[in-house]
Amino acid sequence: MTAREWLAAHASLADARAALFADHPTIPMLDPAATELQHGRLVQFRAMVQDTSLPPQIYPLLYRDGSTNQVHASVLDDTVPAAVMANPARAVVRYADRTPVYLVSVPGELSINSTTTTTPGADPAKFPLPSRHPHVAVIAKWYLGRLSWAADAAANNGDNEDGEPALALGAIVRVTGILDVPPASDENDDGLPPTLHVISHSVEIAHSMFTGSTATTSSSPTDLRAARNMLVAELASTAFEGDQLAALLFLAHTVAPPSAAVGGQKQRGLTGSVADEEPWPHHLPLVIPGLLIPTDNGKDVDATAWTGRVRVALRGMAPVVHVPLSPDSLMHDRWTPASVAVTAAAAPDSAHHVDESADPYAIADAEDLYDDAGVASGWLQLAHGSVLVLNEETMREGQLPSHAVTNLASLSRVLTSHTLEYAFPYTSVSLPTGYSAVIAARSARGLLPRGGVVVPLEPPAVIAPLDPAASGPIIDAYVAKLAAWSRSGRSPATVVLPADKPEFLAEIEAAYVADRLHAHHHQSEAQGATTGSDGSQLASKPEQPHALEVPGPALLHWHLALARRLAWMAGEAEVTRDAWDEARALDAARLARVRLMRGGDTAAATIPAGPVEGR
């Protein structure tokens, strides 16, 4: 029985969806190298939503065979029946509509050296990364939720339950349906990708991680702290020159993308109430001065290999993407998504290059607005929860043209406000992203926004050797455990302060009050340093330290955020004293490095660089 014969055996799409996985317990993933073999079959595809602006389609659902006068159903099919082609006015009994959505494989999950090939017909302008990055693309078509193809069914198929999907751009979805591959002929001269007629779909947890976790195991590590430290040690040796403090903060940064700063939500305060200051600095990028990512003349080939090693060490916790921060990329590449009508007016000279002299918001002719549909992608249109890796070392001194400055401003907006602008004719729309970002830099000062968590790299003199045979299975089990928590709705944001431990809460609140008093005192001293003895303003002002470098509300909230992440990684639902003490100790070690880098007092450097063992 073919997939469509199985589908036609059910009276409606809802009936087929209910029986889908019971009748087909193993459905293969879409294979771009074998799409012709998978034509007409059930497949699954895990993808990023790239474009939801394609126009809806009307198709003949029921039609009458003129020779037999029998009514037939065109069930989830792009092929127009011969009877309809011959005389649509007489043959079509009922029309229905469907919603096409352009899906691409999740950027940052496939290596340049991956054996995966790009899907024939995939539009390179609709994938965020350049053409050397392989990717899979389909046009997924969603049908009305209560769609019925029974001849005696009610004519009104307008109930949209599970119909037009409420999909956000950048969301990660898993779709299951029937694959149709367009024939290789002159009719497909536009190079259309395959069509996936959706029977069932699920949306991954928005602004979460582990959506692509490759760790699968039925075992569970008995010591979660030891398992976490093994993961940190592997990550440190893989990408951070053995620096376990930098690796642990990177891990904490990855497991908690800045969703709390997206969509107007704010960071919870000490009592669970919304804090006044927002966004908090720990929503900003993790800056690692001294981290040198290998590059090849500003290209991202070597750097993508580095991010690939990070992705392997993380077991697919989150998509990791290196965005090449170079003058050439800023001047010539498209960084933000825009409608095809807008990009056509800008006269692109290739899929990812634009004419910098053209107006990026110019509008094409009126007839082109009707013919051209959809959104062209750019470097910054990535999946929710992605980790951006930015290397400032590829930038050199010089003046940038306006197009490059615009791209740099868009990148800064993504890093600070966590929104991405989509350009459409006559208007633009900013949508939330929820990306985490890591900046590799020579120093704490640089081109991109600062003010977040700065952790100067300090490689140890000796890196302890790893035993992958011993630690690998434990790390796999640990990541699988974290993935299960994440998919069940547990995240660092759900970790709360313990209500039944008043002494512990009083200690945190005392630290909160002390830090506020210290911040007020520091602000008064800074104000006095800018004023002369006669009350006049001094010509030059001393450099002000970042909010996460001096005691104050921002630093305390960073400690709370870090404690929540550490507690969550240890399997706790509440902030424990161990997590709180470790967060303060880790940050003391970080601040000691920052003071040393800035040439200040290093007396506080009493905490080792590696993960701090619990009590």
C-alpha cells in the first residue's frame, strides 16, 4: 500500500493523523541524496521555518470523472487530475486551500564537510549560510485541520484547527508527511525544491536548547556534577585551550539563551517579581578576550571547523554558527532577511551578495510585487536558540561604507535587543530571536557591544589528558538527561529560590542590599571624579567599569542567573546553597582575571580556574 492509498483509506486528515505513527512506527528522515527514491513516501524532516509569507494555494479537493460520473478525491497531491485539466468548471466538485511554508535544515547543525548534499532545487538565497554549506529545503504544505475528502462530507472545510500553522520565523519544527519531488523537465526550470505534504508536525520548545541533541541513552549518570565537569573538560580541551572556567561559562551561556529578554519579558527579581532594569547584562554576549579562532583571510572555513568541534562536544545541544565578521562580508553579504520584492530592487549579484550602491529598501515594479513572493535570507536569520560565534580578529582598521555600517548596526541590535529586522515593501518588522552570542576578541574593548559577561582566556600550563572511552558514555547520558528535562519544559528559568529556607534567602537579600549600597557609593565616587574642586566639569572622564565588574544589582542578578543555571545542570528545581556558592566563587575567579587584564588589583584571585567542587 502506497502512502496515498493509506491516506485515502481514512475519511479525513484528522483520522489519518491519529493513526499515523501507530500504522508507521518507523518513518525515515528526508534524505536529500535519495529524494527520487522517497518520492510519494512518508518521510520526516526536522527543519527551521525560513518563510511563512508564500501565498496560499487553492486546489481541487473533489472532482468528477466525466466518463464514469464518479467523484474522486485529490488527497494531499500537487498533480492536477486529467479530468480537471480538461474542463475544470465541470469537473471540480469542491475546492480547498493549503498554506505553503518554506523550510530549510537548521543552520549550524551540518558541517561544511558533511556528507549531506544540498537538495536539488533549493534556493540558495533562502538559506542563511553561503552555498558551500550543504542544506536541505522543502516547500511544506499545511492543510486545514478538519479536512475531509469523503464525498458526502460537509462542504465547509473552513475549520482551521491544526490548519494554517502558527509558526514563527526561525522556529524549529519536525514535520511528517508525503514527499513529492518535481520531475526534471522544462516545467521545473525554476529549480523548485521537493514538496512535503504535512500530515503531522510538532514545534520544538521555543528559545530552548537540545533541539538537535544527538545524545541518546537509557542510562543516567549517578553523579551529575562529575558528569558536568567531564563535559566541561572535554569542551575546554576541544575549543578553549584547556580553560575550564571559560568552557563552563560558555556552557552556562548556551543552556540559557536570552529568551527572558525576548518579547518584552523581563528577568525575575529576588522574590520572583519582575526587575526594573532590563535587559540585564547577562543577556548580552559572552566576551572571551584572548580566544583566537582560526581563520583563513577572514573566511569562515576554519572557523566553521572550530564551531563544528564545539557542536560535537556539546552533543548537538544547540545550533552553533560562526558568522564571519569581516569587511568583505559586511560590505557585500546580505545580513538581514528581506522580501524578494525588496531584494530584487537591490539587484543582488549572487545569492548572498548585494550591490552596496543600491537602496536596500527600494521597491520593485508593481507587477513584480505580485509575481515575486517570499523572503530572502541573510546571515542573521537563524534558528531560535542558536549560538552565534563572532571573531573580531578578522576585522581590520579602515572606513566602512554605509551598507557595511547598516549590517553592523543590525548585528548589534541582534546582540543587545535580541530582535531581527525583516524588510518588506514600504515597511519593516522586527521579530524576536533569542540567540546566544560569543565574541572572540583580543581585549575587553572592541567593535561589538560590550557590557555582558567578560571572561579573559587563561589556558593552563598543563592540560589533563581525557579518556574518551571512560567519559564519553557518561557525558552522553548526562546530555540526554538535560535534553529530557528541556523537552519536558524544565529550564534554568524555571529554577526558583527556596521558600522554605529563610536563612539562605536572608543571606541572598543581605548581599543584594550590600551590593546596592556599594553601587551607590561607587556612583558617587565616579560623579566626584568628573567634577573639579570648584564644581566645574573636568575635561576627561575616567573609564567606567562594566556593570558586571563592580558590586551592584546587575552583578547580583548575574550571580542569581548563574546559580539557576548551575542548579538546573545539577538536576535541581531550586537554587541550592552549593549552586549559589559555586556561582559566587566562579565569578570571583572571573573578576580576578578581568582586574588582571585591566591592570588592577588581583588580591581577589583566590579561586582556581576549573569548575569548583561542591561542598
